[in-house]
Amino acid sequence: MESTVCVLHCHTLNQFSDEGRQRFNALLERISRHRPINQLSAEWINTPKPELRLIQWDKGDSTERLLARVDQHGRWIEWLA
């Protein structure tokens, strides 16, 4: 039985350099060539407010969906349709 790979990070990638974020994405892209990956990301990088995003990786490609805007300390979530 194969399990689903889920990568979760919250206010982590904003501490990486641009190059570090590129290497992280390249790693997920490479792994997704062999199995799908679901990435749940709560970050605040170049956006007015922190955002919760679902990125689905499969066969080296990714699709991204903005799920919500969030408080950086988890006090509120503004779910988007």
C-alpha cells in the first residue's frame, strides 16, 4: 500500500534565501517524477498578508491553489472560495 506524501510548512520558506527556495522547489519537482506530492504552505513571501496554499506536484509539474489568507500567529483564517 502506498501512502500520500504531504509536505507541510508554516513560515519556514520565508527564512530561506531565494536560491534556497529554488533548491527546495527543485527537490519537490524531482521527487514528484516518481510519486505525487501534496504541499501545504503557509508563508508570507511577497504578499500583503500570509497565505495558505495547496501545491500539488505530479510527474515534475505543479498546480497551485490559494486556499486562504491567514494571520501569522493563527488567530484567524479568511477562507477563499
